[in-house]
Amino acid sequence: TATRLFMSTPASAMDRLSDGVIKAISYSQDASRNVGLDVLDSEMLLVGMVRSAGATDIEARKILTSFGISPDGALKAATSIVTEKGLVSTGSSTTSSTELPFSAAVKKALSDSVAIADRMSPTGSDGAVLPGHVLLALLEYDDRYKVATEDVSKCTGLAVLKKTAEESPVARAFDGTQFCRDLANDMQNKVVANGNGGATEIREREVIEVGGGGGSTPTLEKVGLDLT
């Protein structure tokens, strides 16, 4: 079944997202609606990426588990954080068929994940963006210097994972930089083993048209808005 998304990020980024990322975004949309959010923001996007990364990659799942991160724990932490921020609308009119727009932070994370995927590809090819790439972007990981942000007040991804780890059965402090390094090393090894950054197939996906237009640019017609 094709995944329907509200395409509010550049077509160049959306065309690069793997099936795992697309499914994660769809799950994040559902989770956001369930808690009464009107916009898909980075807290819930991270929840979807944690779920997808662990479901599709046993090594990624081991890394997540070793840091006390689980899909259910991340969802609980993210829900608590967005509720504390007052982002939950108790009288929300969103329904199961409503596609939530992407926040500026989500758009930036998806764009940054493309840049990370490019730099991790040994050939510099336009490889697929995987859930792990998006997780690194959400934690503001600088793959060139191998450091992640430590400012929880500005990085919602870090805030969610710190809360998840602290409230997990192992109850440990979350080291964002070490987590990103472990995840990046695992992904880099897979890229080298496969010989390129596009090891994951990107299949045709259905999207909601947010603009019309004609011509011979089908992707742009699907995800663009004709301002003329």
C-alpha cells in the first residue's frame, strides 16, 4: 500500500528518502494525530525514526537498546515533552485522514539528513537517506567533526532521547555524541560493504498533490505548489 504524505519539504529531499524513512514519517504522522498535534514536529519524527531504524536493522536495534532507547519509551517521552510545551490541542479537529504539515524543524532535519547521507557515501553518489541518517540530523550530529549537540534546550531530538534513557528500565544518562558515533560507524560500515550509499531501494510512493501544473515534471507537480 502506498504511503500518503503531506509533502511540505523540497522535492530533491523527498526523492532521496528510503522506504524505511517514508514509513517512519507515516508512523510519526499517526502518532502526532493520536496525541492531538496539528503539525508534525521533530519530537514525533524522532519517534518514527527510532521505530523504523530498529525494525529494519538488527545492528541499529542493538545500538538503540544499549543506550536504553526503545520505540515505546521514545513515544512516551516525546508525548510528555510536547504536552509540557503546550503543543497538544485538546480540541484538535485532526482526523485519521488528515495529513499534518511539516514544521520548519522537520524540514531542516530531512534536508540535513540528505547532506549527511551524501558525505557518508564514499563515492559521493546520491544514495538513499536511511532512518539512521535522519536520527543523526535530529541530534544535530556533525559527521565531519564527530560531535553532537549537548544543548537539550535547543535540540528536541536530544531532549527526547535523554528522557527516554532516563526513564528506561536501565535508567542511564544518555550520551548523544557517543550514540551518534556508534550509529554513524555502523552505517558507514554498511555503506562501505555495499560499495555505495544507495543500498536501500526507493520505491514509487503516492503523495498528496499540493499544487497543479503541467509540463514534464511529474515529481515537481506532485510535491510543488504552483505560485503562478
